[in-house]
Amino acid sequence: MGIVKSKLLKQISKSFPNFLKKDIEKVTNIILSEIQKTLKRSERVEIRGWGSLSVRTQKSSIRRNPKTGDKIAVPKKKVIYWKMSKEMFKKINNEKE
């Protein structure tokens, strides 16, 4: 299950009721746009305690359409790779630090 930006904004405004919703939205938009710009430059983004995002190049390949069985040539492309932090791994797996 993914998270929608509107739900994220609602959750942040619940956690910080003293902030105006428009200010929370502006800050969130700035953070997300900076992450996008950094990844577009093929640089790494690290958020301590959460994980890191980086861009990797996926090689071109021949793949199969599962519906028809036809072979399709897929060109090389850039993909976003996420690696969780050790802290996140421990929280997800209920390990004590």
C-alpha cells in the first residue's frame, strides 16, 4: 500500500496542529521537489533514520509480454533504487537497538 500526498499532509497536520495547512503543504512540496531535482542530477538522497534514494541505470533487454507471449525490446532506462536504513530495518522487524 502506498501513501497519497493528501493523506501525508493530513497526518502531518494532525501531528502539528499549530502549523497552518498551507505552510505544511509548501514545506512538503519544497522537500519533494528538492528530492526530485537531486535524483534528476543522478545524485544520492539520504534521509537519516529512514533510508537513501539513488538512481541506477537498467540495461536494455528483451522481455516477454505475459499476456500475448510476444518478445519486446525494452531500452535502457534510469530507475530509482531505495535502501532502508539500519534503524528502519530494526523498527520494521521489531528488533531492539
